[in-house]
Amino acid sequence: MGFILFLILPAVLIFNLAFGVGLHTTVELPEPVIVKGIYMTGYTAASKARRENLFGLIDSTELNAVVIDIKDYTGKILYDSKIPIVNRLGSKFVLIRDLPDLLDELDKRNIYAIARIAVFQDPFLAQVKPEWAVQTKSGGVWRDYKGLSWVDPGNQEVWDYNIAIAKEAVDLGFKEINFDYIRYPSDGNLQTIQYPYQDGHELDKNEVIGNFFEYTSNKMKSRPAYLSADLFGMTLWRDDGLNIGQTIEAAAPHFDYISPMVYPSHYPDGFEGFANPAEHPYEIVYRSLVRASLDGQRAKIRPWLQDFDLGAVYNQDKLLAQIQATYDSGWESWYFWSAANTYTTSAFKRD
């Protein structure tokens, strides 16, 4: 019997190598962190003075994590990627020229590093690979109300392109990958849209995005990093996919953290009886997050919270209300979004 196994095992190995079938390996993940984080653009990360200002804030408060753009809403790759297709297409716009040094600094300061990747909103990729883009029924690349173009969420080549970036980010030292814009377009003239990779079949957006979630999770198993997914806050209230393909149910088995964007300003006037939801951060965040039921699932909830003025002035009290609502709803991690990277520092507990 031992002799037979001796013959079989090399044969299995040769088959796996020849046909690209991965052998099961166990990857040791970083020590889990109860994240209390902030967002940082590529422009801020590229400026040693600006990023040091935020690192100083993290060092001196309860904050312990930073989410850094490595592929932003423009579709550009913001560091010196070595991925062949990135270089072939010219996707790089190298803002963060010292990314390895930056990640070393974060590690020394015990700051948890999360790489953010904007996936299907990708004007650059739609420009250089128009056959991958969301199209108009009359021909040409479709654009939303902001003039931004998207790539077809049903295109597996787009999936592989973004997963390659995610893998490289982990290899460089990021502890987690945060996927954003993992959905279909939500605004613009949606009646004129055509998705070329649906092959004329009835479009099931929920199934397509769910398949992307599963595919990405499987492909990332070879890397020692956590995965998080940014979803619309309304996914906590509706399970129909919101016409963009996002459901909590589909994401929960495939990500370590689901990050609903529960910004109170983004809820419609009159929501839950509030004339202006932005003026009621505790109630909106609490009532949203308490709806999440993830018992037995891989994922935990880690919300994006609001630190920007929209619908109301967001001061210390409004930030603290959102943090408390997160805790009261049964979750312990959070991060704040400010597109300008200016944060209400007094809201964070001092070490």
C-alpha cells in the first residue's frame, strides 16, 4: 500500500501543476484587530507631511488603523505596481512612490494597514479597454451623471485584474483588502445601459455580484490577509439587491468584514420618520446596524461612519453618537470617512 501511495502522490502533484489546480494550503492570517480607523487618499499618502499628521493622530488616540487608496475612483493604480497587465495598459499613476517604506512605518507604529480598491467604477480601464466597459444600447461607453464610466461587473477578466492588484498589495505588506464599488451603477441614465458580458441572457445582477464575491474570496485564499466589502447602507434594510446587485446574504460567507456605508446624510428625507436623517446620527446608525443578523457567518459588521458635513454640520457629538450606536447595536469595529482626510480629532479618545 505504501508503494502505491508513493506512485500516486507524485502523479497527483504533476496533474495539479500541469493544469493549474491549486493544492490546499493553510495561510496564517494576521492577528485580528478591533479596527478603529480612518480613510486616507493616495494624495495624502503621497505627502509625508500630511500622512504624518494623520499618523500622529492615530498614535495619540484610540485610532489604530488606516484605509489607503491604492486604486481609486479614477481606476488608476497609485503605486509602482509590477503586474504585467497594469504596465501594459498604462494603468499606473504613481502617487505613493515609497509604498514599501510607508508600510514598514505603519508596521513599526502598530497601525493596521488596509488597502482600498475601487473595482467596477473604473474610468481608466473603460477608456483603454472599451470592450470591457458598460455600454450604451446605441453604442459607445456609458457614463453616469458624474461623467464616470464603469466596467462590466460580469466580465471575469475585470475580476482577475482587480484580484491581481489585491494580491500584490498583500505581498507588499497590507493586512487587509477593502473592496469598494463592488456593484452595478446606481445613477445616470440606466435605461440606456447595455452589459456586453451578459450574452443576451436575462440579467440577474444579484447573481453576478454574488459570483464575484465567491470568486474573489476563493482566489484570495492564498494570501494572508482579511477581506472587507463596502456595501450601501440600505442593504441592511432591503434584501432585493437595490438594483445594484448587493445583498448582505451574498457577501457574508465570502468576506471577513462587511462595511455598510451608514452615513446618516445618505438616507432619504423622512426615513424612519426623521425629516432630516443627517440630524439623527445615533438613531440612523443604530437602527441600521441592529438589523444585521450574521450568526454563524464568516463576516462581521464594521461600518463606515460619517465625518463630513452633508445635511448637517458633523461635530464631535455627532461622531460620538455614531460610535456609540455601533457599540449598542452589538458591533465593535468602525472607521470614519472624510474625502478630504480632515477629521474631528476631539471625537477620538486619547491614549
